[in-house]
Amino acid sequence: MLITGSTRGIDVAIARLFAWEGARVEVHSRNTGALPTVQAEIEGKDGKAMQVAADLTNFAEIEIMMRRQLEGDSHPNLQLNR
């Protein structure tokens, strides 16, 4: 599950809840500084998370982000973008 903007506000709360209920979440932000903190918090309570950094106004970055997901072991079946 890819949750865009999930390093603050309601989006980080959504990421936490889904992860703690068993979903593997991909925490996203264009601000890479907050990503490790959110990932560590989720994994500290037995959740599964990975970091995804991309500027969603830049098509090339979106393409790279999606390619990495499809090539890795993460195949999101849901994307939340508020």
C-alpha cells in the first residue's frame, strides 16, 4: 500500500494504522528527512514499511518510483493520495 505524503498529519496516522493491522506500507514524501523516522516507528511496533521518496509533480520521479515497486518485492494493490 502506497500512502503519499505519509510523513505527517493524517496520512502518517493512516500509514501507522494500516501497518499495525498487517499491511505492508510504503511511506512516501518528497522530504526524505522524515522517512526514516516514520519507517522506524512503524517497524518498532512490528509493522512492515519501506521508504519511497518522489516529487509527485515530476513525472520522471513518479515513473522511477513505480518501476522500483514493480521490480522489487513490493507490488502495491492500493494507493492512497489525499
